[in-house]
Amino acid sequence: VQLQASGGGLVQAGGSLRLSCAVSGRTISFYGMGWFRQAPGKEREFVTGISRSGSTNYADSVKGRFTISRDNAKNTVYLQMNSLNPEDTAVYYCAADSNRDTDYVPRSTYGIDYWGKGTQVTVSS
């Protein structure tokens, strides 16, 4: 299973970006999917996740600004990011978790089965 994240870039504060995570090798319907991010000098942190059934969870820092979605037919997960601020600057990673609970939303780096390589998001002030 391979995950390929794309859509990162440089944006001004207040702007928007849409990240995509294309999955190959197996249908994403078997996985809870998540987005994590890692800023320089910091640990990788949870951003948002979506269960196999479509339940979602967000870090407090992004609630109301970010939206995760999944398109099982396209085997792709998306992260719509609005009202970006410089604190959102990080490398963003998509992740897949094979927990069998269809309502399970991956929130931790532990238990993640597959990681994408990451895409850089830089927000200028």
C-alpha cells in the first residue's frame, strides 16, 4: 500500500489549500484515514481523521477551518484547509490505519499502518 500526498505549497495567511492523498495497492475502504503534521523541531501531531464509516475528528487548533473527506471510489482522501495561519506551517502526512472498527478515527501516530511521504505547507504572514 502506498500513499501519495500532494497539494502543498506556499500561501499567505488567510488563504486556502486543498491536500490530496492518493492511495494505491488496496482500497481505502479498509482503512481509517488521517492527516498529521510536523513542524521543524516538533513532534508529529494529529490534525484530523476520518473513519471507514465517515466519522471525523479534528484537533482543536484546526476545528472550523479544516475539513477532511474521503472518496472511496477514487481511493483518495482530501484535506481542505481554510483560514490558514503561520502556525499551520508544517509537513503534512497522510496515514492509513487498518483498525477493524468501522467507526474508529485514527488520532495517534501509534498503530498507523502506512504513511505517505508528506507535502510541505508554508503559510506566510
